[in-house]
Amino acid sequence: MKNRITGSQIAVVDNRSKTFMDDDQKWYTVCDTHSTLVGHDTRKLAEYHAVVPEWCEYCTAIMYENGYFTYTPADIG
């Protein structure tokens, strides 16, 4: 899917059978545009992170440039 905020191609990948990555993460959110990914235990989390790709540093930069601000624990203190 194309992310509406960043324009990046983001995919949600089912890894329950460990065919994508050989680890314990059941789901992945993948930014195909920037070749980054993040693992999740649930599909719901993976789908949320497809809509809000703050885990991809390049997408985060685009969100900041476009006025969409994301906050991390480091920002809060």
C-alpha cells in the first residue's frame, strides 16, 4: 500500500510460518521505498505501523517536513 502521508510503499508481511524471517516476530511492517522493517507480535500492530511509519527514519523525516509530528520516548524525556 502507498502511505498517504509519506508516499512510501509500505507492506504488512505475515511471518507466522517463518518464511519471511527466521525469528520469533509473527508480523512485519516493511517500507519497500526505504528498505527498512520492524517486527510485531500482532497483525493489528503491524497494520498500525503501516499507517504511521515512524519506525522508518526516512519516513519520519518526510512526516516532519510535511507537518506531521511524531513523538518518541526520547522526545518526551
